[in-house]
Amino acid sequence: MCEDRGLHYRENFRFRFGVFGKLMETLNENWGLFCSKLEKVKPTSNGIEALCPAHDDKSPSLTASFTKDKILFKCQAGCSFESVVSALGMEENQFFAPKETTLPKIIVAKYKYEGKDGGHVFNVIRYSDKTFSQQRADGRWSMDGVTRVPYRLPQMLAGIKEGKDILILEGEKDCDNAENIGLIATTFAGGAGKWRDEYLEWFEDANVACVPDNDHAGRKGMDLIASEIMKVAKSVRWLELPDIPEKGDLSDWLSIEGNDLDKFNTMVRDTAVQWTSGLSNEWEYTIEKNDEWAEFVPLVREEEEPRPFPVEALGTTIEEAVIEFKKYGKQPLSMIAGSALATASLACQGLADVGRDSQNIGPISLLVLTIAESGERKSSLDKAFSKALRDWEREKADEMKVVIKKSIADHSDWDAKRHGLLAAIKETQKKNTLRELPTEQTIDMKGNDE
């Protein structure tokens, strides 16, 4: 069964309109807020100038301009981006246009596959670019462990019980259109020729009519299906639809004026033929049974709800620090936790080692990589958590100034002695070489011709 297509279109339109409207408005609003917080603002040829809020500015030294992508400013006195933003009480990401959200493919239809008792088994989703994906009944995208069933199985079983013809078509849309005019039809997830052995049990004693799409792949796929169903069905007939375009199908046939249920039933009665293996001599048969590829997981999919970050696993001290920082930092909890763990591992790496097994023992260091959009305050977060370490490094550097100065002097003295020794060694080697040469050659090397 197909869900309301209009609903999918309305949802996608609202999503697109909301995203792009917000992108256009946000940076304009932030530019106005930025200007309102400055003093002695004057327009320039390409923006404004004003007093810098990050230092005691007497003459305007801050210049700023505004593009569709970002708010640009520079303090001629050298104040940093972070210090100006902090002095204004703004956030760094307010100076950049929000990244355009990559729009997912539009869902055109969602087809519900049901078990024999009507229970929801899985969905086939059709997108605007005519691609498909399969989704479990619980919303997950992996089909591992899911029993595949034919489309509209409960209706098909009822039709078999009543002795009615069961059409096999290529695609859920055709099956729904067939149902709209009073026919009973089924198909299989995955397209032409996607037969699975577990489908066979459902066609016991069925009167089947195979109706392929008007193309080479459609005929080959349907021929495979007919050859399998013939093992258990009461009869299998073959019907090719007239007057439809290349790659056309039942939906195309029904769109032709005058085509209806009566005309279709007449065509089945008068032109459908019993399927035999000889029918396939008209085309080269190359399709294999459906064991060539595992079910794919689509690269573009509906985003799953992220699981909450297990902040309690950090231990009481780090957990409390992370939660407290989030109250005013506003970064994602996982990003804050990563920075906290990286800092903690750096502080502790000289105190203990960790053994992953008997052979792999090393310091408790972590390599933490944070991936986030520009303006999400990655640097300010790391600076906050590593401040104590950086302060400690500066204190140690101050304490060691005298020692470092003496070490540099000692190294210079050692280096001078080293150069002196190297020069003496070279001179000695030269003298030794001269002693070992014949007298005539020694005179020539000294430049004495007498």
C-alpha cells in the first residue's frame, strides 16, 4: 500500500522553504546586531569603521564589511577575532552564514509490504530521482534478518483462494494502479528479476499472468520469475501490453484513453499465451537468481535520531565539568567531552601506562579529532579546557629562565670548542698527508718550483 504522496510533497516543500528562508535572514540580522554594539560607527566605501571594543580605543581602528557568506572585521591595533567577539558578547558562529543544509532526496512514495496476516514487514521507498531503498518496519535501514514477501500479499492470497488471476508486474506503482481498476497484482522488492526462493510458497495453485515492462530487462526478469512460479502454480500465462512506449508498463497502458478493466480482461482472455521456456528464445537470457549482491545500504538516507552521549561514563569529576561548561559554552555535549578527555589524557600520560594486551603497552594518551562546522567554537572550547596546562607550561618556562639561559651559554661554549677541535683535526690530517707524499710532489703542492 502506498502512503499519501501529497503528504510527502508538502513535507519536503515546507522543509526547503524553512531552510532557505532562514539562511537568507540570519546573517543580515547578525550584521545589524554587530553594528548596534559598536561605538562611533561611520560608513566607509566598502563597509564601516568604529571603535574597537577589545581595547581602549580612542580613534576608530576597527574596520568591517559584510558579504553573503560572512562578516569581516579587522582591528588595526592587532586585537584577535576571539577577543573582539567576546567583547561584543556575541558568538563566533554569528559571523558566518549558516551552511546550506544538504537536502535529502525527496520521498515520492512509501510502499508498505505486509505479511500474510497483514502485519507490517518492511517498506520500499521511492525517491524523486527514481531510485529506491528498503526500510525495516521499525525504521532501520538494514534488511538483515527480514523475511521478504511479495507486495500486497494478503490481497494476493485472498485472490488465489477465490480462483482469480494474479498479475505479476514490475513495480509497486503498477500494482496500486491495477488495484484501482479492480485487478489483483503483486511484485517483488528490487526490480526486474529479483526473485527469491522463499516467494515460491505463496503461489501454490495460483493462476498467474506475467506482464513484463516493454524492454529487454523487463522481459528477461519476468521470464525468470515465470520459470520459478511454474513449479507450483496452476497456470502461468504471458501477456505483453500493446501500444505502450519503450520501457512502458501497465500504468502507461492505463493512461491511454479507452483502456479499462473490461479491455484488459478481454486482452488476457484473447491474447495471453501459456508461458513456456521457449518464449525466452526471443532474447538472450543472462539474469541470475537473486544471490548476486547483498541488500545495499543507501548512501543518502533519512537521518536516525542520535543516541545521547554517555556523559556518565566519564567519571564524576569530568562529567560535572562537561555538564557545567555546556551551560554557557553551548557546544554539543560530545564535542565538550572530547576536549575534556584529550586534556585529561595529556595531563596523565606521564603518570601511567595502559596495557591493551601483554605486548601492547603504552602511555594513556588519546588522539581526539573534532570535526565541526566553521564557527562552532572548537578553538575556544579547547582553549578553555587546556588553559591550566598552558598556564603551567608558562610558569615552568619562567621558573627555568636562568637554567635555560645557562644551558644556552654552555651549549655555545661547547660548540666553540667543538669547532676548534674539528679545525685542529683537519690541520693535523693535512700535515700527516704531506709527510707521506714523495719530496717532489710535496714541493709542488706547496707551490715551490725550485
